[in-house]
Amino acid sequence: MLQDNHGRRINYLRLAVTDRCNLRCFYCMPENGIDWLSRKALMSYEEMLRICSVLVKMGVEKIRITGGEPFVRKDLMPFLTALSKLAGLQELTLTTNGVLTAPFVPELKKLGIRSVNLSLDTLDRQRFHSITRRDELPQVLQTLEELLKHGIQVKLNAVVMEGKNTEDILPLAELTRSLPVSVRFIEEMPFNGSSGVKALSWDHFQILNKVREHFPEVHKIPDPPFSTSYNYQVPGYKGTLGIIAAYTRSFCGTCNRIRLTPTGNLQTCLYGESVLNVKDLMRSGKNDPELIEALESAMNRRAKNGWEAEKEMLGSTLMHRSMASIGG
């Protein structure tokens, strides 16, 4: 069983397969994108499969595929197929913006993928274009329809942003009346590749108050183990609501996850620096026991929470990373 130096079990890996994305959401990256990584700089699918196999043997039970946008990378489905066959892996999920996803939904279902996180910050086409700098809302809604049609659990992730989409909080919440989806409102995080970190305008308390104004009967429901969201439901509605305190980081104490970037950098905290590069270790000829030793050593130096990790990074240019380079 993989544990950190604070006694927390680590059983969840978020693996970013690419830094590239077909949207340009302003809260994630600059309008002109970022300096994309070369193919050589990325882990190959074979390397990803190997490190995932090692981590599963160490106790990782859930793997979420992220990006960038995962479906931008060529041959993703064969990789997911191989990954789904790892002995000991109990859950394989992915996060997508939905632009390219719809045609692959039947195959995702066949692979046993039961849950998908779909990014959807607004239901208004004009605001979608303003936020993402692309006119792709119809494609995203088609993906939502396909996922629900195939019985795949959907979590709709909406980043709440002052002056951009606060008027979408109620329409998105209203989706839970007739759809079995979890609509999750996320505090905006300071990872857009720019040089400044602005103050948070909408925290989880303000978001909840907005929901309660229109849905006064909304009530708290139990949070699953290791949940990053505070969860709620309107009586009689098919779906649920969640609020993720991503900026204020109130969920850090029970964190059970680690991240691998497309270049093989291991991050034991979203707000921290990379602590190890597994791609370099594999390419230098390290065997699996040596990889395990390096991973265990990294976990023994894990920050207690996001505030401690961020404090260690103060002044670093890494504070101005794009979310696409970290892993969604």
C-alpha cells in the first residue's frame, strides 16, 4: 500500500497524456496557447503503461486520464484499452472537454469506463465562445447526450468566474432536475499561464448562497470518501450538485491522489513542484524495483497540504503555469 509521510493512503493517479488542447479557455492558458511539448519530451504510451502498471502494483486503484485534452493525442483508444486490462486496476475514468469525444463513447462503454468528467462552464453558445475562444458548444452537448445514452455517469465541471459565467450557475443547476448528472461548480484557480494571480471573487460559500437563492430546499448529502466536493441535492431532482473549493483547498487533509504530467513529472500536490521525473528514470534504464524505491522516497517528502506546497514555490516561475501543463 502506497502511503505518504502523513499516513495518507495514495490510491488515485491523474495521468495527463498531452499538454495540447483544442480549446483556449482563458482560465487555463493564454489566448495563443503555450509552447507545446515535442513528441520526444512526452512519455510514450508504452512508458505510460509501464509506470501505471508499477503504480497499480503499489496500490493505485483508480486512474483518471486528463490533458490538455486527451482526445487530441493520436491513438488514445488503444492506450485506454491496454490500460483497462491492468490487473488490480479497479476504476478507469477520464476528463474531457467533449469536443472530439462523442464518436468514442460506445467504445469507452465497452472498455468498462463508468464515469466521465465533462468540462462545461456555460450553456450559452456566445459565452462558451467567449470563455473557450472556440465555437464548439454543440459538439460538447452531443458528447453529453451520448454519455447519458450509454449509461455512463457524468460529472459536469463548471469553473465559476466573475464577469464570465456566474449567470450560468442556476441554469446548470437546473439540469439536475431531469438529468442524472452531477453538476460541480469549481472555484477558479490561478493556473492560466499568465504572470498574475488575481484574488478569488467567487468562493464556495458564495456559490452555495447563489444556489440557495433559487433552490432554498437544496440540502447537504453525504460526501463520498476522499471527495473534493461538498455535495447537495434538490429534493425530487435526478441529479446532484457539488462545489469544489479548489482555490481555498479545504479538501487537502484527505488527499489520496498524485499526478503525472505528460513529460513524466510526478506531482504529489497540484500546488507544488514536480518531485520526480519517471520518464527520465525509465529512459536511464531503471528497473521496476528501482522505480518503486524512487516513488516511495518521493511520497515521503509530500507537503501536508496545498498551502504548504504553494509556500515552497513562492517566487518560482512555476506559479504561473498553465493548467494544461499540469494535468487538468
